[in-house]
Amino acid sequence: MMTKNDAAKVYDTVLSIPSMNEPVRMDLKISRKNVLLLSHLIHHGLSTEKDNSILAESISAEDLNELKNIAQECLVKANLVELNLKLLSLSEDVKH
């Protein structure tokens, strides 16, 4: 059975492969609904406790920022920034 430390080493090894830092061009066509959902899931996943995932624990601050930027860029390209902000505001109102 693999320990948490062993699994972390495997993830670290995979993420350290030289070609893993090379940019990849992706032509992605998805609905605005899915852009909004994807952005929400990225932000939610980055803001929750990391102790649930060994992979999440190994994400550097630089990589976290890049993922946040990707989510934001998707919102900008889909013209959903303002809508997303309003939905986030509604979510905060419900929590309080």
C-alpha cells in the first residue's frame, strides 16, 4: 500500500517532467454556461482545504495564480465577468 508521502513523491515526479512546463495551445469551444461553471469550480477548488488531495497540496503559489488567471481569462473571453461577480455576490449574501 502506498503512503501519503509516497504518493506525494509520485505527483512531484510527474509534475517535474521537463515538458510539463511547456505551454499547450488549446482550441476549446464551450458554452458560456460551462465557462461560468468551470470558473466557479476552479476558484472553489483553489479556496478549499488542500488536505483532501495530495496533488492539491503540491501546487505551488505560482501555479495557483496561473490557474486563477486561466479562470479569469475564460470569463473575460466569454463576456461573463460582470455576471460572475453578481453571482458571487448573491452567493455571499446567502452564506450570511
